[in-house]
Amino acid sequence: MAAGPFRITAQPSGRTFGAQGGEAILAAAIRQGVGMPYGCRDGACGSCKCRMLEGAVNHGPHQSQALSAQEEADGLILPCCAVPATDVVLESPHITDEGAFPVRKMAARVIALERKASDVTLMKIRLPANDPLRYRAGQYIDIILRDGFRRSYSMANAPHDGAELELHIRHMPGGRFTDHVFGAMKEKDILRVEGPFGSFYLREDSDKPLILLASGTGLAPIKALIEHMQRQGIRRQATLYWGGRRLADLYLDGWVRERLADMPQLRYVPVISDALAEDLWTGRTGFVHRAVMQDYPDLSGHQVYACGAPVVINAARAEYSTRCKLPANAFFADSFITQADSH
Ligand SMILES: Cc1cc2nc3c(=O)[nH]c(=O)nc-3n(C[C@H](O)[C@H](O)[C@H](O)COP(=O)(O)OP(=O)(O)OC[C@H]3O[C@@H](n4cnc5c(N)ncnc54)[C@H](O)[C@@H]3O)c2cc1C
């Protein structure tokens, strides 16, 4: 049995908490009010599964459907039944900074489903009016499916009206949740949600100019940041690079252009990677993260906020630091990881 106490550190928030000897990581988190996702607390559902970056744990009894031997060998753990044997560093974007708004489970009603592109739906959900959700622009919620699986979606609106949340959902054919959103789901349906999660929000203690990088529905949390800046009168220079394969992927292009009129500090660079002749596209082409590098070969004086497809986020993180001098602590991101990415 591990002696303890041990220090648990969650990345990317850097939040730390202690675990007593013999205490599972999830139990320690709950005891200290650290918001961490979980379902059964018994090694059966896998809702708490995350990657251990450093350290060692002893797993108590759990079901192989929640954590297979291969996943364990690959460095994944189940915090509900993992007892630290050393200090541990976890990759757990769900865990928020100290002082973050409390994580809560709530029922929400679907009040609008607006198709913005053939594969993008803008969903609005309403929370109980007397109990609005407090969150920071850029954070996300989990939708808890009937079978206990969870899917994460960034709030696309800033929190000035916490009773109504806007989500931008891309259809992933064969996907457990988005097949339902693009199929049987209808207005007035009830969803179970939990949040807010994540450390993607504007660092307001800096006045460095901002690069806002979005691929596809990665626009959602960036839209919330822009709304927040507009509402709070934040005048930092910001350039939004929004990438899609085709013009139709820039499903809120008009919304962005309307903001430009009100926000002189905002610039907008749409980037299309696979335009067809019929798109009549004369703007920037190629990979969206590369367009930033062409315009800003030196990012040492900037902060970058990036959201969307993991391949874009990973390339941006690596190439901006190695080729454009971006300090590691000036890159903030939410990578929209799906089941397809974890297999
Ligand atoms: C922090 C965060 C924020 C996010 N925010 C957003 C957002 O704002 N908007 C948004 O659109 N998405 C967002 N996502 C992604 C979102 O959470 C879902 O992962 C996504 O919508 C797919 O869910 P799904 O249940 O439909 O698909 P899943 O069931 O997860 O499947 C995804 C795809 O993988 C395939 N697949 C499933 N299992 C396997 C397997 N074993 N091997 C290979 N392929 C497989 C499916 O056919 C499907 O095409 C976010 C993700 C994270 C982590």
C-alpha cells in the first residue's frame, strides 16, 4: 500500500491537490472540491478515464470495458480506483483552475436546432432560469448520454446570460451523440449536462496582442471570447484565423464580419484548404495554422488561443514554439478530441 500523502497535478490547468495514503485520486479530488468528471465511482463506466503523464498508481478492481489492459499499458488510468504510489501528473483538461466556478450537473432543455451548414448545427439549450450556469467565456460542458458516455461541447456564447447556452455541433457520421443530434433530436428534448470545465479562457492579466486560431467548430469558444471582449470593452489587438476545407465550413462568416464593424481592434483572416472552382474563392488558402506563421514569423510577443481539430492544434503548438518563438506559456488550446482520435 502506498504511504502518501502524494501530490496530484492536473495539466493543462496546473491545479494541484493532495491524496492521502490509500486514497483513490477521484475520492481525493471530490473531498477537496476539485471538479473531475465521473460516473459510477466503481471502475465500471470509464467516465473518469484520463492519461497519466508522470508517476505511478495501483489500480483497484475495475472492469476491462472501463479500462483495458492495452489502455493501461498506454498510460491511461481510472482515477476512481487508482491509488497513487508516487506524486502523479495527469492530463485532465476537465480540471479547472483554483477559484474556477463550481462544476454542477443540471437538466437542460433544447430550445433551438439551427442548421448552419450541411454538417453543423447550432444548438441552444436553456437551463433553469433561477439557477444560471456561471462560467468563463471559452469553457465547455459535458452532455451526459443515457448510457453514461459523455461528449464535450464548448459554450459559443459569453456568460452574460448564463440561462441560455449556444453550442456548435459538427456531425461525425457514425458518432454516438451527433448521429442523434442530426437525426431524432428535436426542440424541447431534455439533456443532462455538467460543467463548466476547462482552462481555455482569456488571460486578462496580459495586454499582448492575440492570435485566435479556429478550425471548423473550433470557432465556438473563440466566438465566446470575442463576445466577452466586446462586452467588457477589452481593446487588445486580436486577429482571428478561421479555417475550413470549403467556404461553407465557415458557417458564421457573416457574424464575424459584423463584429469587425464594432471592434476596430479585431482582424479576420478566413483560410480555405480545399476550395473548388465553384467556391470562387480568392482569399487565403492552405492550412490555417500555416497562414498565421506566414503573417507572424515572430510570435514571441503574442498570445495564441487555438481550438478545433487535434491535428491543427498539435501542429500549431509544435511549429509556433519551434519556428516562431512562441513561449510555451503563451499557447492556450482546446483540442476537440473524439473517439476516433483515441483509437
Ligand atoms: C474539450 C472538448 C470540447 C469540444 N467541443 C466541441 C464543440 O464545440 N463542437 C464540436 O462539434 N465538437 C466538440 N468536441 C468534440 C465532441 O466532444 C465529440 O467528440 C464529437 O462531437 C463526436 O461525438 P459523437 O458521439 O458523435 O462521436 P463518437 O461516438 O465519439 O465518434 C466520433 C467519430 O469516430 C468514429 N469512431 C467511434 N469509435 C471509433 C473507434 N473505436 N475507432 C475509430 N473510429 C471510431 C465514429 O464513427 C465517428 O465518426 C469537443 C471535444 C472536447 C474534448
